[in-house]
Amino acid sequence: MSRSQPANRLARVNDPVRIERAGIFDADTLAAFAQRTFVEAYEGGDATPDHVVQYAASAFAPATVRSELGDPAYLFLIARRDDGYAGYAKLCRGRPIAELSARSTVQLERIYVERRRQGAGLGGALLRAALAAAQRDADAIWLSVWQDNPRAQRFYRKNGFEIVGKAFFMLGPERQEDFIMARRFG
């Protein structure tokens, strides 16, 4: 599918939520949504709020998101409602890791659901759509999850992921410890 064409519906959750592939035309709205949901996810945690905001502004700048939307290695899935975005997932093809021996892998780089919409099954629906897309291109999927987020770890375990290693994520000068979790297909 050309990323400049209208998005195709991939899954449906509790009408009227639709999970669709994002295209270039989504770049500005997706960038703003990604910044907001990233900041929401870190609110109240140990990270310095200024570092969170600065990271989000850089990592989810409209030009960055537009570039990634135009790169065939990336796939963005948007959970869309009539009143706007409710969540999104970002996959990156061909990003191997030493902790996982597989012929081909896909990284689930991001999956975020708006705080006010959490708990309604939307994260599970986004993950199922991401798994279906990844399985077409890879033998395994992996992600990193903050070690201090047991809720997310339980979610991924429930969906067939297991811890295969450790990594870290730099949020400004702050080092965040992560687990690497993976799921094999087939």
C-alpha cells in the first residue's frame, strides 16, 4: 500500500474505533498525539518532566514522523475514533537484536493508548494488529519495556512475550532500565 493513499482498516474494537495504517497525511496529527501520549505515560514517574517533554518534542517532531512514515521499514498503526486518535503502535522491520536468534525480526518500537481510553481493550487490539502485521514479515517480534512498569510486563506476558534480556533507554541524561521481551511466531 502506498503510504499516501487513504488508510485501510485493519481491526475494529468497540465501534466506532478503527485500527488503520497511518500515511504521510497523518504526520502532523500523529506527531502531536505521540508527543502527548509519551508525556502522559511518564507523568508522575521518576523521570524529570523537562527531560520527558524535551525527548518527546525531538523524537516525535513532525518532520521526524513524516520521514518515518515515508520509510518502508516503519509501519504505524492508528486507533482512530470519530473524535480523533485513541492510540497508536509503531513497528520497525529488520532490526535484529543479539538476545534473539531469528532469521528476521520486527521491533514493536512504540505502543501508546491515550490515558482516558486505557482499560477498554484498545491496547490489546493494537497489539493484535501489530502482531498480525509483524508476522507477515518476520519470525519474531521484540520490544523493550521499562523494568519499573510491571503492568506493561504482565500485558506483554499475557500476549506471549518473554523476557530475553536487558537494555537501557536514555531520557535526556537519565538512564531508564528496560527489559527486552520477545515473541516468536510459528
